[in-house]
Amino acid sequence: MPLNRNWLISLLACTGIWTVGLPADGQALIPYTPQLDSEQLDEQGLFLLQEAIELLQFGEYEPALSRAKLATQLAPQRFQTWFILGNLYLQEEEIEKSIETLKQAQSLAPDEAQIAFSLGNAYLRNGDYEAAKGELEKGLSLAPDVPAALFDLGNVHLMLQEEQAAIAAYEKAVKLEASFWPAINNIGLVKYEQGDVAGAIVEWEAALEIDEEQPEPKLALAVALYSQGDTEKAFDLAATAMLSDSRYADLEFLKENLWGSNLLKDTQTLLSTPQMQAIIAELPPPVEQ
């Protein structure tokens, strides 16, 4: 599953940080206020942060980022300002800035699970899997029932070739949220690499039962079926997957999304067929998600 902006929304929803506890008697932010004391600055910083969070919910990342930056200046002792800013940097793929900012948040609130989860995700994206594992396990020791964090931990285990631990993390995520198809999909990825093609097919079919439009389990299922000789259904599924998202015709994109060597090799075999090459030649340019 691609790592994208839905990750932050999922995490914030799970950890309950959509609101930051604004003062009940606070006034609306005004453009200019002379001689503000530290309490007023802190209050206005929180109002800006709340605006940033609301903008986040509507996908307005650039204005949310500018407000979050100002919020850290007005309320630098509030971990929430650094936490939101760090996550916005993460969404903009400014990974080093994200890690530095989230560490600042963690220094203010070392026992906040959501900070550890975000740091774990940042380290995962940065390729520092041991650091990611440590942060995610720390966060889960504080808040054990967060599916998005368990999914990230499963991905870390997968990158560290700890396959059974990866499956266990994914299965726990699904137990907490039965409709969490990305975890089901990734169980299929692990099983395929283990040589359990039939088991992988079951997982990808289950993922598609939850959301039949998702291209990733659709293409993975196509590859598995092609390897078993069901070419007609494989061609149909693969074509549908790539037409809905042309990035799935790119092996590098699939590798970034944790497809293993066995699955990639078999995917290349499928995509190299004349039928698939004809479809790939007509695909539109990828659209950034």
C-alpha cells in the first residue's frame, strides 16, 4: 500500500488529537495585538494550531503548514504544535525536518504515543528500520490498539525480513479493524514470498471483498493467478488495476510498496506479455496521489 497523506489522517483519528484543548475563554486570533504576554501568545498559538488541524481535515496542506510553523513560534512549549508541524513535514516528504521536529515534540512529551508513532513512520520512510521499530514498539507499549501503528510495525518487520513478526502485526491490526484492507494485502505479500501462493490469493481476495476498486491487491491477485495458469482472469484483473492507477505498471513503484523479489519477478513476467504491453503502451501518465 502506498504511504500517503491518508496515513496522517488515520493516525490523528486513532490517537484523538484532532483537538488540542483550547482555552474555554479564548478570543479569536486578531491580526495585530500589541504587548502580548506569554499566556496570550500561547493561546493564539493554539488557535493557529486548531486552524491547521481543520485545514488538514480538508486536505489543505500548504496553509496548514504555514499556520503550524507560526504556532510553534507562539506556543513553543506545547508538544502539539511541534507534533503537527512534524507530521506536515512528513507529508511533504521533508523527512529530516520531520524527524528533527518530532524529536522536539517528544522532548516536551516523552510519553505521548502518537509522537512515537509518527517518528516511527518517519524513520521507516527514511530507511532506518531499527530506529523505526524502536519508536513504534515504544508507542504501542503506551497505546497498543492503534491499527495504523501496527501496520507500520508490520512493514518494518517485513523490511527487516522478520516475516512471522510482520504477519503477527498485520493480523493484530486487522483484528482491531476488520476493514483494514492494506494489512490484509500485506499479509498476502508475505505469504507469496514464503511460497504460499494459495494463501496469498486468499488474502488478496479478502482485501478486494472489502474494497473491490483497490488496484494493489487486484494486480497482485492477477500475478498469482497468472502463475497458476489462469491467464484470462489474470489479464483482466491486471488491465483493470493499471487502468485505474498507471503507477502499478512500474516495478520500482511496486518495490517501494514492499513487493518482494518473487512477486516482482512474476509481475515482470506477466507485464512482459504482448497483451499487457499493449495496455501499458496506452496508459496515461501517472497522477500523484
